[in-house]
Amino acid sequence: MELFTQRIIRGFFISLIVLAMVILPSASFSLDKNKPLTSQTFIDVAKATLPTVVSIHAKGHLDAPKIIFKREGKEKAPPKEKLPGPEEFFRRFFFHFGEPFELPFHEELEFTTAGSGIIIRPNGYILTNYHVIRQAEDDGIEITLHDARSFSGDDVKIVGVDEFTDLALLKINVDDLPTAEWGNSDETQVGEWVLALGDPLQFNNSVTQGIISAKHRVIGKALIEDLLQTTAIINPGNSGGPLVNLDGRVIGVNMAIASNVARWQGIGFAIPSNEAKKISDALIEKGAVARGYIGVGMDALTHRIASYYGLEEPKGIVVSYVQPDGPAEKAGIKRYDVVTEVDGKPIENQYDMLRSIASKDVGEKVKLTLHREEDGKVKELTLTVTTTERPSEEEMQELKQRETVEKETYDKLGLKLDNIVRETETGKVNAGVEVKGVKPNSPAAKSGLQPGDIIAEVNKIDIKSIDDYRTALRKVQKDKDHLVMFERDGVMRITTIPQQEK
């Protein structure tokens, strides 16, 4: 009877063990925070998350200079025999005695960039950094899973990219893949333990540990950044891999390192998971990320321009172009306006302005603080602009071309000008302004100006440079024509140019 009881008890415990073996592998990993942190904690996190990490190789070609030597009119490539001495070394790499050498020729060199990725959907969606696959050629991406299965060519599809955050989404035709679980990066604390996973320096399935050492970092690698800083070791090849907490959840996408030797020196950076999830969801649903857009061109706010507007520091941007019927024009923004704040936050430069607007949702109202000169006085204004969706790359190129013609070719009167520079004993000096082009049907064209005319005076002010010309344009009352004296064929002439179309 006692033996029978022992067998029943033993069988019961064996059943429990078998049941645990069946159930536990299918359950998601979760750390019991009531237990002390041990080496087993890191082992468990690594086992749970490594199967969701992939290796990515992207192949491309690069044009490189090719040294060609000439002899008797025939092209001759450097010989391939072993270098015999210093003369041969210089002949090959610097010059050939008595023979010219040129560098107009190029040869294609194949290169491969390596990175990591995170499986975020069981049906083959993989998130990585855009810079990992940015220069990849068609069919040039290869993805290797944790179980060594490899996919390349037509089996790998680029679903979409977001250059603003340096993220890209890939897809392979596989089902039932293990997937990473997103964590909440907003809840991540400085000092929290984390693990970085990926293929640093092409050492597959590597795991390093560290802590979150700071939050909200901006390092200038992408236009929109609010990065996590970590001491977990990150090296080339880790890009696109996950940064996970001790619950085994992804709280960041490894992106960059701070180093002057291109290797880890104690500081790495990751894109927060909340931003990464938002971007990946948008790429899956629409193939693109909707970015805020207001339709303006921007120039740098220099010290001289800042001084002209009475600003102490050159922080902000100058509006150089306003898209017709765009959000900015509808809000009343004009060329030459100087924008210094977005929603009450000061902006530094064009990139800061672009980052501030692009991070807004489509249809969001944005308050711009700007400075405008009217009737010789500068006043501060606050205008509200409602963002629209940023145009496609093709549409943006078209708008840029239109902006270039309007901004760089012709001024607001329809003139394309260039400084006349003369040599003197003390150096080069500006000696006048020449009309290089006149826009058809512009105010200047209707006033009779032609290419080749030399602008001598504007509004009775001597013109020695384009800066003088621009200053003189401002010395006129509102709605009054500009008085212009110019030289043509050695004869001085006078005309007037209206400030705008009549």
C-alpha cells in the first residue's frame, strides 16, 4: 500500500513537470519584479527576445576614382606586378615620370552595410533603421533569421521608410514568426537596466547589458529625435536592433553611438519604442508617414539680417518662399518674415523649424511667432497655421524647383542680378550690379529693363552691390514705384518699377 501511494505521488509530480514544459514555452516572458536581480534574469530576457532579432545585409555599388596613366595617347592601367621600389610606388600612386596622369575615370565598387532588425508582426514585418538599407540596390537586401533561414532578392520587400526618424519597414513572406513585444518608452526611467541585441561587427545574436543613462537626447543623425541614451554596448551592426527592458519588452530601436573612433565608447542611442511603434503602424497601414507641412521655403537667419530686424541673436529662419494657396499663405505669412518661435518654443535654424513642423499631426494648429517689416518698422506677430499633409517626394521636388526659380533666379521685381567685381590695388571690390536676366511679364520687364543693363541708382541711392540694391528697395513708401537709374550702351537712363503687379 505504501509503495502504491509513493507511485501515485511520483506520477502526480511528473505530470506537473510535463504540463509546465508544455505550457511555459508558449507563454510570453515576464519578469517577476519581486524576485532579486540575478544573472538568470539576463539569461531569461536573452532567450525570450533573441528569436525576434534578425541580421540584415544591404548591398550596393559606389563610383570610385580610377587612376589611369597615358602613354603615347593610349590609356594604360597601372601594372599589377609586385612593387619593386620607391620609384614604382610613386609611379603608381602619385605620378609617372615623364607621363601625365588623370582622374576622370571611375570604377564601380561593391559595398555591403550590415545591421539588425526586429520582427514586429508574425507575418514577416521587420523594423530597422533607414540608414541600414538606404543605399541598397533593388534586390540587394538579405535578411537572416535567428534560426538561420535566409531571405533575399524578391523575397524581401521595402514596405516604406521614414527619413525623418531614420526608420524603415521590411517584409518577408513568412507566417508564424516569433514577435517582439512593445514596451512603453515613456515609462522608462534613467538608471533602468536594459539589454541591446543585434549583430555588432557581424557577430550574430549578440547581447550586451547596461542602463538608461539619459532621455530626450538630440544628436543630429535624424531630423526628428527624442532619443534614449544607454550604456549598453552598441557597435556598427547593432543599428535597427532592439533595446529591451528586463520585462523582455522593446523600449527602443538602436540607432547610433557617440564616438570619435567609430566604435563604442560608452554612449549609445535608441529611438523610443512609442515613436517606433507609431511609425511602423503608419507604414504598415499606409506605406508612408503623414507629416505636418505649411508650405514655406526657408533661408538662414544671418547676423546681418537679425540686426536689420532688431534681433539680438540670429536664431530663427527667414521665409524665402510661400507656396501659393498653401497653409502659410492662407494664414497670412509673407516672404521676408522672420520666424523665431513655434508654439512658443524658440527655434535655432532651418532644421529646427523643419523638425518642429514635421513632428506635428496633419490638421494641427501651429502658432508661429514672427517679425515683419512694414513701412520701415519691425513688428512682432503671432499667426496660427493649420498643417496639411507633407507632399510626396515627387511633389516636393516640383515645389523646390518652383521655389528655386522664384528665390534664386529672379527677385520680387523680376530681375536676376550679379555683382560686378573689379580688381584694385587693395583687392577685389564690388563696382556695380548687372542685370543678368529679366522675368517675362514681371514689373521690371514692363518697365523696360533688359539683360546687360547696369543698375546705377535705386530710389536715389548709389548701387555698388546687390546688398545696396536690396537696401535701396526698402527705402520707398508703400505703394510708390521704385525710381531706377541704369546704364545701357554707355548712356544713363531712368525708369520706374512698381513694387508689385498692377
